[in-house]
Amino acid sequence: MNQKSAVGRLSPQIEGWIRQIQKEQAAGLDLDKAALEARSSFEGLLGQPLDPQQLASWEAAREEVRRQLEQPIEFLDPHSLRKPRRPDWYAGPHVSDTHWPPLRAHLLGRRRWSEKTVSDLDVTSTEVVRLLENPSQSAFAGRGLVVGYVQSGKTANMLGVIAKAVDAGYRFVIILAGLTNSLRKQTQGRFESDLRARTPHAWHLHTSYDDDGDFRTPPNRWFSMMDAAQVAVVKKNVTPLERLIETIERTPASLRERMPVLIIDDECDQASVNASGSQYDIKAINGAIRRLLSILPRCQYVGYTATPFANILINPKTPAGVLDDLYPTDFITALPLPEGYFGAETLFGREPVDAGEETGDEQGLDMIREVLPAEVALVRPPSAKGREGFQPAVPDSLGRALSYFLLATAARYARGQRDQHCSMLVHTTVYTSTHEKLSTAIRTWLAEVGAQLGTADLETSLEDLWTEESARIDGSRWALGRVPWEALRPHLESVLADVEVVVENSNSDTRLDFEAGPAKYIVIGGSVLARGLTIEGLTVSYFVRSSSQYDTLLQMGRWFGYRPGYQDLPRIWMTADLAAAFRDLATVEAEIRADIAEYIRRDQTPEEFAVRIRQIPGMTITAASKMIAAEACDISFSGEHLQTIRFQHRDEAVSDTNWAAAEALVEAGVERSNVESRPGGRLIRNVPLSTVLAFLSTYSASPKDRLSNDLLDYIRSEARDGATFQSWNVGVVEPTEGTPSSRPLGPLDSVRLVRRSRLALPRSDGAADIKALMSRRDILMDTDEGVTGGDWESLKRARQAQVGDGVPLLLLYAIEARSMPARDSRYRVALDAVRDLIGVGLVLPDRGRQRSYVRVRLDRPDADGENLLADLTEAT
């Protein structure tokens, strides 16, 4: 019999042996012993030795597992910004390693991860380990940062790094695991179930999964050298950190010098960053971590976070006489977007290639549902003072979300997923007293639904809701069929019986427990749910919690993650303003990653990383106290394309002012240059800087857009040397077919209008959000024909190569007031403006990141009305 089929796949016999060998590996055996154990077990069942054909399959399976483990990885460090290359010390995992092979086998077997997912983890964790300091050195102090996505599997990468680092010679691992007991326990549990359980003899734990399992001083009051790797999973709280530091300080120096230590700081932007407001007045937790690093002569620190805003705003140059801060001077690794991950871009969309013809993928998934401001007042107390007397209710939107959760859970039962977790998140406020009252209201609501189930009115209401919702997402893109009402209805009684309402905060007696079996939770909470804590099987989110900080709001997005087998079912209820904020944050997140990629392309170092973080009016990047090094933080618009996407579309005066400003710009340009007909519009070259500045100063953009004084300052600073930005190209974008404008645009007379409908969710400020104005091809208006394809960055580089690095492009868009959405759009409505509007796009040359930047205003944000630490009393 052939060991492989005609298309090269392994035979079923070999695949069966591979599974058995990996099962034994997951129990901690090395490859050869695992293969022998699998063979012995099978021969015991047969009652006789393997026959020649079975033996050949067994040998082929053993060698295939060996091949997979020893498959070489091309070491390019493609996702990392790093110091100048040091001698390579880590060549990747080996088949004889103690920890990585069993972990890999466990992920493939019990966790049912795909080969590709495990292979990707293998590659990215190896990349991080290669960037660590060589543990065989006599002394070292490394600093690194790994940037993932919210709920994307950072913990798996972290465990992969730990396994490989210990295999390579690190002897002590300290995991700093969040501010709360819940987060510390969650991390301890993942370490024990995924890593330690594979090779229990090879680990010595100084902490446990118990509620009081945080670090305590060992009986001999110092650390000993052991054959096993030592591990401590410690909460970021002064008391256990001080115990840890004191124990290390009591450990004889001769032992410390022989102990290479890996410190993993999970959620390293929280509490670890100095938040004192001064580089000299160091806050307790940040100071404790600095001390911890300073007393370990062989120490590698690696921070993990999905929101690195605070970390990359640390001053990399620490003042004299002050302990080194935690800036990642050695490397910054941006983990790639995992396959199947539901992130901000998936849910809220991305910038389209053609703004006039947005594709379904660019729109994002139709999973966001609106909570009206009046309904927020029913679930969130108006202020801290009013919280005790506040009595929450179940508004229509929450009732609809709860109903949908019951239906979606029943649909999962119909798909055979009753044995899997299914959860709903209700996050309205930080105040714990409100959580308890809201849980009572939700339990009452569930009881009423249970009593009325079977009545005609409720049956019709639920069926109508399911018919509407199931039609809005096409599950066929994930090979999922639509679940008909008739298939899910028989499961509703079981769902109601299975659902449990749980309050997860510092005062509650109950806790989420996903280890005891498949859970069906409606989880109500605040800050404990706002960061790090994984809610398994999250299907429905009701989220109206406010925050003005990028990192806080992004971390609250517990709905990001993986939804295998139910990708079509998640829904999120939130206010229109929150949806807009998440859409903006998706852009901010993408820009930071693009900056990291650009610095990698230029082969620059972490200390040269002058990150640019887009400001969103009304929000701040992180806590003002964490931005002490950003007082002189500068911003550059170098190499950017900017566009107006929000319009005061019902304001006649603003519309008229902007049209007149565009007319004046075109008229002044035509006085000096001819008008060229170009594909996609008309072009005027060599428009003087003074004319462009006059236009930008007059044009009235939405406060939420970026045509601000900062931009004008940047343009003036670039033009100051008299050699660049003096001459601009100005284009008027026109579609091939379009309604003529009712009024002339200066000497161009009537122009063909572009159509840009607005997003359906209304904004509280009344502005129309069109999401995107520019199409990629627009930025080539002043280039020779023949430049096609590519992403934004490659097209901008191609343009600059032709036009030069000192000539910006300004594009005018005359937008039809009655712009209608595409017929099949569920996300958009008619623009409904009082007049035809003027939109502006700018393409600014890449002048290099090392020039003087324009100063960013980092105003201290207004209080949110909710104290982030109010729900973290258990961490003190």
C-alpha cells in the first residue's frame, strides 16, 4: 500500500499513528519515547507485534513528526524592529527539546488547533526568542515589546516563548499577570493546563491557581537552584511584588549570577508604565518592576500588549541616577494578524480602495446595533454621586440583545454546539452596585420570557427577530448554513434552563468558571471585564461604558477574538458614538503597525522609533500621567494621505463657505496654469503655497477631521527652507458619469459630482460620516499613465518617484447632496445634505521621519465620570 495518496497526502494509517505519537508527546515524552509508547500500546491491544505494513506506517509517522519538528525556519525577523543584529544564538526548537514539542502536540491534539495555526505560532514565537538575550551570557539586561491584537492569542505566543526560552537555557520565569486576582488566576491556569501539565516534573511553581495562590515568601526565604525551571505568576500589586523582590535580594549573589531570568509582563501598558507625571517620582508598581530588573544580573524583560500607546511614549533615555525604565530598547515585535481573527477592521471595516464603490469586506460585518442615548440613561447611572439611588431597567435595545442571545444560543445548539461555551457580555458602568441591580432586572426579564414562551405574541416577535438578524449576515463565507426558525425553536426551553446570570466584579461572590464544563453565561461587570479576562464563546455584547482613552476603550473590546463555527452569529449593541470611536481606533491601530513596518523596512532601531499616533478629538491616547515623555512628542504628516470624511452636511453656511473657498482656489490656480484633463478629473499644476494655505485656512472641516492648525503648522515648517512645498498640484476629482453641479466651481463651470452616502448610525454631533472620500487611483492624477495597482503606500511611492519629493497634491471632491447608497447596502443611507458639499484630500510627500515634527497638544482629558480603579479593590 502506498504511504501517500496520489496528491501527496499522508495515508490514513500514518495520520492515525501521528495522532497517537503526538498524544504521547503531549504527556511529556520526547519523540522517540512517545513513538515507542504509541507502538507498545497498539501492540498490547493487538496482542501481537506489528506486521511489516503496520511497522512501515509507524516508522513513517515517527519520521513525519520529526520532520515537522525540525523543519527549518527562515530567520528574517519580518515583524520586528530591533537593535543592530547581534550574533544569532537561537536556531529554533529541536526535536529533543523538553517543553516545545509537548506543547505543540497538545495544541494540535487536545486543543484541536490547525497545522497552520500551530505553524504560525511556531514561527512567531521563534522570532521573539531569537531577539531575547542569550541566557548563557554572564550578565545581560534585555528589554523587548510584543504587540498583538485584543483577544488574539497573545497568551499562546507568550507560552510558546516561555517553552522555547526554557528549552534554550532560561531557568526562572516570572509572569506579571494583570491587576486583579481573576487575571492572575486566568494566566496561572493557562500556564498549568497548556505548559506545565505536559511536563510536570520539569517545573517548580512558586504560585498556584487558588484564590490566594499569589506569590508568598518560600519557607527558606530565598530561591534555590533547581534542576526544574522555576515559575511565579504574580499579580501587579505592590505586596506580592515586594515579597518577590525581598526573596530575590535574600538569595545569595552567587546563585543569582547563575540564574538567567525571563520576565513576561502581560498587559504591560497597565500599571507597569510610570504614571507619576514625572520621570523622577516613580509610581509604586513601575518602581517595583524597575527594582526587580535591577537586582537580577541576567534578566530579559518582555512586555505583551495589544494597546502599546503608553509603552512607546516612554522616554527611552532615563535621567542620570534613575533606574532604567521599561522602554523596549532591544526590540519591538508586531505579531501578524491571525487567520480567522475578528478584529476592529473585520467588524468596523477598513479604508476602501474605491470610496465610491465600497466592497462588503471594506464595509465590515453588519453586526453593530444601535443603543439610543435615552436608553443609556436606563442602564448607566448619571454620576458617581447618583449611583446608589440609581435603579437600572431593561430598555428595548437590551431586551432585543437578550432575545437575540437566546436565539443565537439555540442556533448553536441546532448546529450541534451545545457542548461549547456561549456567553453574553453586559458592560454599562464601572460601579459594582449597579451591576447587582442590573442582574436582578435581567433575571426578572428572563423569568418573564420563560413564562410567556409559547404564546403567540412572543413566538411571533422572536421569529421575526431571528428572520431579520439571520438575513443580515451570510454565513456561507465561512461555510455555515443559515439555521431556520424551525430548527432552533425546539432548543429555546433548554437554552433558558441553561443560561446563568453572573456578576463578575470585585464584590461578587460568583466567578466565571469555564473549566467546569460548557457554560451559558450572561456576564455583567465593569473594569474586571475591561482588560485581559477572556469570556469564552462570547456571542452577544451590550456595551455602553464610556472612556476617553484609546487604550482603555480598545481593551474593553472583549468581542474581538475567534468565533469558530459561529462566525455569523456575533452581534454588538453600542451607541453610535462608540461605534464611530472604534472605527477611528481601527485606523489608529493600523497606522501604528504601518509605522512599525516602515521602520523595519528602513532597518531602524527601537530607539529611533518616532511613533506617530493620530489624535482623535475628544479622546486622549492614554492616561495623561503616562505621557510625561510626550510633552515634546512631535507629529509628522510626512508621507500621509489625508481626507475629510465627516461633514456638517445640514449647515448651509458651512457648505457655502467651503464651496466659495474651493472656487477661489481653482480661480487663483487657473490664473497661473492651464487646466489639464486627466483620467478621473481635471488638474492644475504649480499652484503657489500661499494660495493653498489661504484655502486650507478658510475651509471649515468637521472638528473630528484632521485639517487642523497642526497640519497648517506642518506645511509651513516644511516650506520654511524655500525648497519644498512651494508649488502644489491641485486636482478636481470627477467620475466618468456623474450629475452636473448646480453651481459652477469657479472657471471650471459645472463639475461632475461624486456620490458619497453616509454611514447609517447617526452621530451625536449631527455630522455625516462617509468613512472614506478618496479612492486609491485618485492619488495618481498628476502622474504619467501606466502606474497601476498596489496598496496606498506603494502608489504614493510611485507618485513621488515621478513628481518629486517636494510637490504635494490637493484634491477637491464636489459631493452630490442627494448621494444614495448602493441598493444592497445595509450600512449606509442617503447623504441628505442641504447643498452639494466640498471634500478635500491631501497627498503629502514622504520627507523622511527624522525631520523636525510639529508638536502635539496633549491636553489632560476630562474625567469620564467613572474611576477605572473603583472596581479593582481586590488588587490592593
